Amino acid sequence: ENTSATVLTNFAIQFNKNIYGLGNATQLPIPAALPPNMPSQCRLPLLTTAEKSQQTAIQIAVKNNTGVYYFAMQFPFYMGFASTGYVTDKKEFIGLWKALPEENEVKFQVPYLKNPNAEAVTTIFR
């Protein structure tokens, strides 16, 4: 809702590079002019791009005729999974995983595995 006394126009949105490569697929589908006290809702299609960074927070800038407004949010990790609970794109996930800094990696042995191979571990987490 436009809670200002000014008509809002010229909307634009931009995502900073982030670890997910998440960005907007289109510009904001908001009416050309949003009068004072008028609500507006929209859905913004997202996409993933090849441009990624180590930034885990999603930083977004929204611009209109009154200025630029900055937001930051944490994107829940599980949103990268399909409804089955599995990663939607295995190659992309592996690429993201390998791109994480070494200081973020923690290794430990799962002691009760009789046959500690990748398939056995995957079965445990299903």
C-alpha cells in the first residue's frame, strides 16, 4: 500500500549477486502510477543466473520516483530443493557447494555406518 502522500511511479527492482545466483526474471509488474492509500500486489518471477558470489544474504534494491530502498534477507536453504526434498539440479548444487569458502566446511565421521559410502549416507538422510 502506498502510505505516502505522493503518487509513486517508475518502479524498478535489482538483486545483488548472491550465492544462489537468484535474481528477478522481469521488472516489477506494478501499475505505472500508484496513488496515495492505494494497495498493490504483484508476483515477481525469479530466475537463477550464472553470476554468483559468496554473499549468502539476498540484497534487493527497489527504486521509484521518491528514491531507492534497500532490503536484505536470508533465503531459506530448503527453497533450493524440490517438493520431494531433493536438490533440483545436482550439478548446480555441487558447484555451489564447492564454491563455499574452506572456513565454512566442517567434516566429521558418522560412527555407526557399516559401509560409509555416498549411497549409504544418502539413504540415512532420505
